[in-house]
Amino acid sequence: MENAQNLFQLFTIVAMIVVVLATIIPFVPGAILTWALAMVYSLSTRTVSTPVIIIMTLLMIAGATGDYWLPLIGVRGKGLSCLGAIGSFVGGMAGTFLIPIPILGTILGGIAGAMLVEFGRIRQLRHALQAGQTSLKLFLLGVVVQFSFSLAILLTFVVSLLSAS
């Protein structure tokens, strides 16, 4: 029985590492998936304490809602209007499917979408270029936030397991 639990533990940790690394892929909700793996293990084995589960849940909520709280701490889309942000999102989705190079298609599509919308709105190339640059910065920041919180959940989980043994 203990071998089965050790194997389950190893599988969970490896799966969590894969998810953390996959957060660099656009639209992968790394914090949510990492947390879900930890919860499946925790609820199945009852070896992770309630305070650790609460900490991992708070980390997941913070990671999953980064797009909402980042503007509250001063991260703004300088030079990118609401329509430009929508253009960036739509362009990113289109780039994901139309440009067959993983990740790069999403980034290029997002930049192009923001630039096209802002150029159509203001008719100034300089403004459109600034919108594209802002779109790239916000995308990269989102990846860093998602990766960081996913990694924090993984580390919390592993430390909890190591301290329990």
C-alpha cells in the first residue's frame, strides 16, 4: 500500500512540474491545474494539512486572477485602449491557430491585433507600435505571474510532503 502511495506522490509531483513548465504556453491555466493536481492528491490521501491546502488555494486564486489585480497595483496597458486589449486578445487567438509555431504565433498575433486596432483608431504608426509593445509586455508579465504562482503551489506542496515524512 505504501508503494502505491509513493508512486501516486511521484506521479503527482511530476505532473505538477509538467504543468508549471507548460504555463509558458498561452491559455494554459497553470495555477489552476497545479492546484487541482495537489487537491486530488491531498483529498485522496489525506496527508496534506488543512493550513497547507488553504495556502495553496490562496496562491491559486492569486495566480488565476492576476489579470484582474495587476492593474490595481499599477500595471496598466499604457498606450493600449480597451479596444486595443481586445484586439490583442483576438489577434493572439488567431495567431495561435494561423501561425503554426507554438507560442510565437500567439505572441505575434497579439501584437498585430493590438497594433491594427490602435492604428485603425488613432491612425498614427507611433501609437500603434507603442500598443504592440505594451501588448507584448503585458503578455510576458502574465506568463511570469502564472509561472510564479504555479511554482509557489508546487513548492508549498513538496515542502508539505517533506515535512510530513
